[in-house]
Amino acid sequence: MPPSLNELTRLFNGLALVFKEVAANNRTASFQTTASDLQTLIKTALISATDLTGLTKGNPRESGSGSGFGSRSGSGSGSSVVYFTQTGVGVAETEDLSVSNSSVSNVGDQGDVSVVDSRDIGDVGGDIENVAPVDVVEGEATVPPVKRRKLRERKVPSTSFSRALGFAGLGAGLAWGTVQESTRRLVYGTPTSEDKKSPLSPFLSDKNAERLALALCRMRGAALKLGQMLSIQDESLVPAPILAALDIVRQGADVMPRSQLNEVLEAELGPEWSSKLTSFDYEPLAAASIGQVHHAVTKDGLDVAMKIQYPGVADSIDSDIDNVKLILDYTNLLPEQMYIDSAIKVAKEELSRECDYELEATNQKRFRELLSNIEGCYVPMVIDGIRSKRVLTTELVSGVSIDKVASLDQETRNYVGKKLLYLTLMELFVFRFMQTDPNWGNFLYDENKRTINLIDFGAARDYPKRFVDDYLRMVLACANKDKETVIEMSQRLGFLTGMESDIMLDAHVQAGFIVGLPFANPGGYDFRSTNITHNVTNLGATMMKHRLTAPPDEAYSLHRKLSGAFLACIKVGAVVPCREMLLEVYEGYNFGEDNSEISKGSSV
């Protein structure tokens, strides 16, 4: 059926607010702009708007690329590696004529993206393709093909004006998509689902969902990061078409053109940045929400990973997220019970930390020290001579992302699952300092060394001692099915107000018991046969309906990491002695004491 007058009013009000943001961002500058500057600004804005609404294709990359991360194909002028040689007047560049294949390496945030040859990229309609799933654990049900996005080379919109205009273009695209879907329903009728659910609004069509996902990939920055955060929700929170399309944003962003990449490197490291290297690969190992990761070799022959931040993303966090929220609010994509304002507040804080590569370097050095005594876990070195607030260079490490461990033998899968869960418990209950991004690409397993290489520490954060005390008590209460203690600790932590209905309390406690199931009984817990996520999802709708307060701020990042650890164990099909590991931590824990000396942990 066509959209109601109220729906159209909400949509166009949303678009008006976004355009108002465009005007606000440009108002001050406009009074100081010459006619020539204004002409250039308008031209740039129009190009940005048409690109972000999908009317332009982006520039094809000239360098050859392989079928996955770390691989390169071809030679000659199509190579992406540049060698630097010292001359009497500075640094000269020579193109690499023979690039060999290398293994998957530390690609950082969203490292699970396949690189697609730009010559295979068609128009905007061909940005999404279906690919068959890979690495399915033996015995798991067959899953349908997943949608995967072909990557493009596009300049990052780096000014507040161009970014705000991009969101306005997205809003206009969603409006046009709504008109198209409404017309289709008038002609062909409203589609009905197999489960007889009410049809979704024309706003929530598959095409509109893809428009949203692709625009976020083109924008990059906080907008894409927020989309990635939303993509891990379930259908009780986010409508299925939006959830399916947002899964695309987890596959990576568009790639910066070489000229823009060089501008960032020169601004951050100086015009002689290449003098510190013998080679640099312009084909990124990964293109994520905040930056790209490139392989380089230092003067002393060390292979390094250089993470280079997109220009403008750090300065546009607040406006990006506010503009995404405008579109979400006025298109009714998210339920009110999600307490989106609280989630956005936390997201802004987290993204501000992630955009500070000086802080990330400090976090990585801290983790390297804390984990130095834990056998089987390795944190690569930070290269201090080649970094800034927007560029981070670290030792390059090899391995396969954790999800690929699912294809290895059962003993290895158990070993990796145990390491991951032990590491998670140590971070929270011993270090009280946690890397909170559970992306599988941030954990690279080196089968030859039986070591998990840990990368990407931008999302790391500390947790207050009092919070950790009560959270440990609650986890043990969930494992022991102690309803009274679960409720008491939940109130002290801020998950409950004390005024909840019996329905809400029962759903909350049952969800806690389900999450505590791996810790409930001695012996190995078999994650291969678990249905934890399904059962929690079934309770999610009830809790969303009856929830009286947003979760505490600490819970957003913490639960993302804990759910990621569980999902990794499920993915690899590990059997892990979870209860024994929890009790070992609990029995050695000092409640109420803020120890000045934190243990580095031991091998497990």
C-alpha cells in the first residue's frame, strides 16, 4: 500500500533537517568565499552528491588485485608496489615489476573483505553480488549465498559540507526509493511474507536498504562505523531487509585514490615520508570504516602494516552520527525501545578514541606488555618512527582470521576457542582493560606457531573496579542459576531499575541463565551444539517491549566483545572447559580492592 501522509511528512521533515545541516555547516564559510571559490565549492558538492546517491561509478583502480587479502596478481605497469631509492636530491620511485603472493596479514578493522579487481566492477546496480558461503563447519546446515559488495576507488568526502550534502543525497535517494516501491505495490500488490507478518513500510524495501548500505560504504568514517554496529543486531531490533543490507557494510569501504592517500601521508608524516621505507604497496590490505591498511617495508627490512586514516573522519564524528540518526528517526528504521540516544552517545565516545592513533599505539603497547607471559597470544610491535595521530605503523603479522579456523582439525579448534575465551576473561576480570572489537579479522591464527596474533586496539577501554566486581558476581550467578543474585547485581549495575514488571524480570533472568549456560557445568562445553543466540533472540523482543532503562554505558562495548567471543567459539565449533576457567578467575579475584599491580596472566 502507498505510504501514509504521516509517513511522507516524517520523511520530508527528515530531509529538511538534513538540508538544514548542510546550510548550517556552510553558512559561516559562505560569507568569506569568493565567486571563484563558490563555483568550485558548488562543483565539488554536485560531484559528491551524485556519487553518494549512486549516479557515478567511481574511478577504476589501475593496479591488479588478487582474489583475497594479501594476494597480488599480474605484473608490469599494473603493479601496486612502489620501491623507493635514495638519490642525490631525495627519494625516487620505481614501480615493482614482480609482486609475489603473501599470506593473509594484519589488516585491522573489518579485515575479512575480499579485494575485487576493479575491471570487473559494473555500474551501481552491479555493486551487490551473491557469492557462495565458504568454510562451513562439518555438520552445519547449508546456508544460502550471502550478498557481497564489489569495492570501488572513490575519494573520501573530507569537508563538513561535502559530508552533510552526502547525507542529504542519501535522504533524497531513500525518498525516491519509497516512491518506486509504493508504485510497485500499487501495480503488483503488497507482498506477503511466509510467516504471515504484516508487510513492512515502503521505506524498508530491499532497494532502499541497499541504498543505505552502499552510501555508508562510500561515505566511510563514523557513518559506516555506526552501520557496522547496527549490522550485528537481530531481527527483533532491526527489520530483516535493513539487517541483510547492513551486513554489506561489514565487508569494507571504498578505497582512497592514490593522490588522496599521498596527501594524507605527506600531511601526517611530512613530504619525505617515503625516505623511511624501501617499498610501499598502494593496494590496501583492507579498507575499513576509519582508514586503510597498507603493506610496506622499512629501511631495516621489517615488513610493516601502515594504517592510514581517511581525511576528515575524525572531525566529522558528531555530525556524521547525528545525520545518520536523522535519517533513521524519520524513516522509522529502528524501534524506540533501542534507546538509540544512549547508544549514539557511547558510539561517539568510542569513535573519538578509535580515530586517535596515538592512543591506539599506547593501547597496543600496553596489551603487548600485559600479554607477554601468555603463551599462544602475540601483540605486534608499534613502529614509533613512522606514526602520527592519523597514521599507525606496526609489525606485520601473518595468520588466518578466526572464522577460517573452522576448517581445521577439532584439536586446533578447541585450542583456539579456549585461548579466545581465556583472553576475554583475563581482559575483563584481571586487566580490567579490554579490546572491545570482536571482529574475526582482529584475531589471526598462525597455525605453524600455534599463536593468535592480536591486532587493532583502537576500541580498547578500561572498566571501573566496582563495575567489574558486580559483573563477575552476576556472571557466576547466571552460571549457578541464582535468580535473586542476578536481579540484585543487575540493579546495582544499572540493567534494571527495580520497577520492572514480572514479565521483564523473568525474561531478563532467563536470558542471563542462557548466556551463563557454558559456565554452568564442569567439563568441556560443546559450542558445536549450542543454540544460545537463538534463545536469547527469542527473549529479546519481550525485553525490548518491557525495558524501562537503557543499559549502562559500559555494557555496549562489553557485550559486543562477550557476544563476539561466544560467536567465535560457535563458528569454529570448539569444546571449551568454560566453568573451570571462570572459577579459576573468581577464586583468585580480590573484591573491593583496587590493586595497583595488575597480573600479566599466565599461559593456559
